[in-house]
Amino acid sequence: GRAWHLASRPVGRPRPEDFALRELPVAEPADGEVTVRNLHLSVDPYMRGRMSDVKSYVAPYAVDAPMDGGAVGEVIASRAPDRPEGTLVVHHLGWREYATLPARHTTVIPADAGGDPSGGNDISPSAHLGVLGMPGLTAWAGLLEVGGLRPGDAVFVSGAAGAVGGLVGRIARLKGASRVVGSAGTPEKIRLLTEEYGFDAAFDYHDGPIRDRLREAAPEGIDLYFDNVGGEHLEAAIGALRVHGRAVICGMISQYNATEPPAAPRNLAQVIGKRLRLEGMLVNDHNASRPRFLEEMTGWLRSGEIDNRETVVHGIDNAARAFLDLLDGGNTGKMIVTLDS
Ligand code: NDP
């Protein structure tokens, strides 16, 4: 099989030459292990951080080694009785065609939620990399557990057409937010937010200044900001937050390729006068909530209140390109790489 390796550490914006698709031998499964043929690979913004040699909550990728990440695949060889051949699993050895790993490091996809190998169900297995997976849990737990969304809150979310942001807005709507406002990077994404996702207002952040666009979209201010972007977005949100407002600091994608420290938010001191709560979050802290999250989100998927938005790129050869496109906003909803057999 083939696997994407980190060929060199990107400086600033990653280039295609920073990645290399190389042969990786497929190991036979030892006792307790399975070999998985990957069907869908996840590319995610946090991977940009792992490409740099900085200390963080996840270890950096090693140069000239295969990268890893979320994946969905089918067990094709098994020495684990509870993962027979044909089982569909979620696991962490993505960026490659085949993976051999301990069965206990895989999660079986429930048959009624995309895990029926004959495809006899209405949920795509790839949903476990998006709406039912890590981004879904991030949105749900970030908004409800960290942000403490209350009915009547006016909510602003950046990166609103992406995997996490698109769910934050729709969950806020379902949970009784009084106003849901979003920002994203193209006119098509803005239309999606207002015409399909039920946002009350949305703006393209290229039509800045963001502070002015946000004031038009939320003239009475906001109670809760879900930050996927950082920088000027966070500065504008601090300006728009009402007294005792809260901000969930989930991501700062505007800075992931930066080589200089950001100038904004220049108004961070308002946090004090307004007694704001800006709280960082990590999805890994919320694993205990996964069953409740899955139950609620699966219900919304089944009822059609939330749908599984994906941008699908085909073929292992295009995985690095898909990651670069993700950083450039080429995705709507979850960016997925599907490996066609
Ligand atoms: P998305 O699906 O939202 O993809 C990334 C999006 O970021 C792009 O589609 C692009 O959309 C947008 N973007 C890129 N550059 C900029 C920029 N300079 N300014 C504004 N927007 C930009 O990714 P995810 O939903 O997976 O992740 C969203 C955020 O959540 C990321 O910051 C990520 O790191 C974070 N995250 C944090 C987790 C945690 O545990 N704390 C867990 C999971 C994700 P556009 O066209 O709108 O520019």
C-alpha cells in the first residue's frame, strides 16, 4: 500500500513538495490485531500544527515517516474475534491505504449508523469522520458544555461553513438561540448558511472590516462567540460581546500558517471590563459525553434536521492536495478523501 509521508516541515503555507506518497509494506496482523483497508481519510486543520516541530497537545509528525489521522476502513484480515473481516471501523492510521493495528485501537461503526458493510443504511460511514466524529463532538460539546448555550442567546460562529462551524450554527438553531450569525470565505458559503442552514445572518469576511460586518449582522450584540479563526475575528467578536458574554476558543486557523505573531486582538483588555469568559477547549476532554452526543446527533441526522455535509476528494494521490485545499477554504462541510476500490 501507499502512505503520505511528511517530506519536509512546511514554513508558512505548506507546499505540495512538503508531502510525498511512498510505498509502505502492509504487515500481517499479529494476535489481537487487524489489517484495515481504508475507505475514507480525514484531513483536518490541526494537522498543520503537527507538521511543525512545536510542543503541543499532539506530537509532531516525524519527517520522512508516514503521517496519521482519522480514517474509516474495512477489516480485511483479522486476528481479533470481535473484529471479523468485513467490519467497518474508525481508527487513527489515516493518510494511507492499508493499516495494521491492535483491534482495541479501532472503534466499530454501529450497523445502524453506517456500519452495515452491505451499505443497507442511510448514514455514510464517512460521517464518523465528520458529523458523528471528532468535528461533530467538538461542535456539540464546545457549544453546549463549554459555551453553556442558553435558549435566547445570540450566537456568532466563524468558519461557519466548515465541518465544526456548520454544526455549531445548526445546533445553536435547534437549541433555541435567538440569533445565529456566521462568517465564511465565499458568497456560495454565505448563501448556504442563510438559505439552507437557517442562519439569521452571515457575511463573507473578505468584505471586511469584520467588526463592521459583524455589527450589521448582529446589531444588538452577541452572547456567545464560537471561535474557529482567531485574529481579527476574535477582536471583532470581543467588540460585539455583551456584558457577561462568553467565547469558546476552539481554533485559530487564520494563524496556523503565520510566521509572525498576530497583531490582533488589540482589544483583549475588554475581556476585563466586560467580565467575559474566553475558554479554551479540547475535544479529547469530552469523550465521556460521546454517547449522549451520538444519540442526539444521530437523531438529527435521521430526522433531517442536520445533514451530513461533505466535500469529497477521490483517490489517495489527491490526499495532500485535499489538505492544502482545506487550508485554502476549498471545502464546505467536512473534507473527506475517499479511496475508491
Ligand atoms: P473546516 O472544515 O472549518 O476547514 C477549515 C476552514 O477554515 C476552511 O474551509 C476555510 O473556510 C477556513 N479558513 C482557512 N483560512 C482562514 C482564514 N485565514 N480566516 C478565516 N477562515 C479561514 O475545519 P474544521 O471544522 O475541522 O475545524 C475548524 C476549526 O476548529 C479549526 O480552527 C480547527 O483547528 C478547530 N478544531 C479544534 C478542536 C479542538 O479540540 N479544540 C477540534 C477540531 C477542530 P473559508 O472559506 O470560510 O475561509
